[in-house]
Amino acid sequence: CLPPEHRRCIVQLSPGGGDAVTLREFDLRARRWVENGFTTPVAKTFFSWCDADTLWIGTDFGDGSLTSSGYPRQVRRWSRGTALADAPVVFEADAEDVLALGQSFFTPDGRYDMVARMEDFFHVEAFLVLDDRLVRLDIPLDAEGHGIFGDRLLMSLRSPWEVAETTHPVGSLLAVGIDDLLRGRPEPDVIFQPTDTAFLDDVLVTRDRVVMTTLENVRCRLYRLSLSDGTWTREPIELPGVGTVAIGGSRFESRFIFNYQDFVMPPSLFLVDGSEVEKLRSEPARFDASGIRVSQRHVTSADGTRIPYFLVVPKGFEP
């Protein structure tokens, strides 16, 4: 759906459940399909909103428009009311690449337009669209993008990255100024760096914070991070226990949600709004957990490795 109103949405309909889909535009407020809205024939199609009257789109345009993998090779900019076949080509990947993509990243302060070629599903070459120019972003091809926060691109590393005489290890979460990338002088902020016992799990961008989950001794932790005067501050958010967490939310709201579950608590949805953490609802309990205690302990293996484990016992039981 098109942010920030999220009223107009592109729905993908797949005959038979395959990769090939047809796109149709839907109005959530009016609860009906948009008359003469964006509609496409059935094909392996990738798309993104550019603005209210424009889509980035890649689909089967005929000879030469698909990669050898059968996915779109071209990124086109399709304007409302014009024929899909007449949409101008903005970018084209190599025939041996997996696919080409176009996407707009919407932030409260504006929009960033990008195109990319995927050499495979783990190596992506990205370009920023500036008017009619494409500027390559000098970041590792195998970095995983997590969106844009303010004027910084967030990414985590799948391989070491040496920049400005510093080597950032695998698993680091970095924030890189987009202007610095365009000037060819990236100086990443280190938001998180893994240790022997702590690893990055997931990242979410909200209106004014970055939300992050980590695994520390295989135990989930939840943090909210803020940026002020170039300094990142990390605030832990207390969880109900030693379970697992999945985060979600909107780029245009400060609040966010997380799903939590552990050995004794069924999957439960929580809302974080400012300093308040509210439990919204939970799946039904499958058993009475009132007499059960969960703790985390460690044991040292024969080679000296400290191994964490969880102990689930009746309350009052001492092993």
C-alpha cells in the first residue's frame, strides 16, 4: 500500500498459486477496485509504488525483457493512464542476473528512489536514482538492507567490510550516510557489533527509532535505538521472560508491536508506545503453567566451551 496514507494498494492475484500474478489496484477506504486503476496481465511481476500515479515495474515485456532465470530484466516507470508497454525503461540488468528491481523508500522526510540488479539472491548491486542519473552505492554486494532511517542507509554484513581503515566484521549492523555514499566516502556508524555470544536477529525502522532484536546466549533481547547529534543510544525493552520475539510496525509511526512466546507463555502480541508496553491479546493457553519455573543456566563442555541451556521444572524443584 502507498504510504503514508496506505489507502491505495496493489493486490497480487495468482491463478493456481504460482509465481505468475496479475496486479490490480484497490481502494481500502472505498472498499472497491479502482476504476481504470493499475492492472497487469499474468506474469512474473515485481513492482513498487513510486508516487500516487506511478509504479516501478518489471514484468514480461517480450523478447529480451526477462533474465535467463525467467524474471524481469528491466525496471520501468509506469505512469497512471498510460499503456504498460509504453512505460520507459529506467534500468536493465544483465541477462544472466536473477532479476532487476525498482523501489521507492518512503520516509517521513521524503523519498529515495533506487534500482538494483540481483546477481543472485544474496548479491545485489544497488543504484540511487537522481533525476535521470543512476549513482551506484558503494556498499558490499552481499550486505542485507534494512531500510533508511533519516538520511542513513541501514545494513547488516554477511562478509567483512573494510572502509576508512576499519574492518567491520560479519553480523555488524551499520548506518551509512547516503550523501557520504554518493561522495564515495562512506563512514559507517556502528549500531551493533557481534561478540562470541551475541548476534543480530532482526531490525525494524519506525518514525523516530530503530528497533533491534538480538540473540545473546541464545536468549532474545529487544532494544530501541535513537540517534541524536551523531550518537546512537540503546534502550533495552524488558520482555516477559526468556522467549522469542518477532517485531513489526510502520515506518510512519513511533509505536510498534512484537510477538512473544516462551516455554510457558503462548504466542502473545504486545504494543510498545513510548514508555508503555501493553499486552494486546494472546492465543489460548494449552496447559496450566502456573506451577512451572523457567531459568537459563550454563554448563562447560569438555573443551572448555560455555554452553547456555534452559531449564523448565516445577516451582520448588532443585536439580
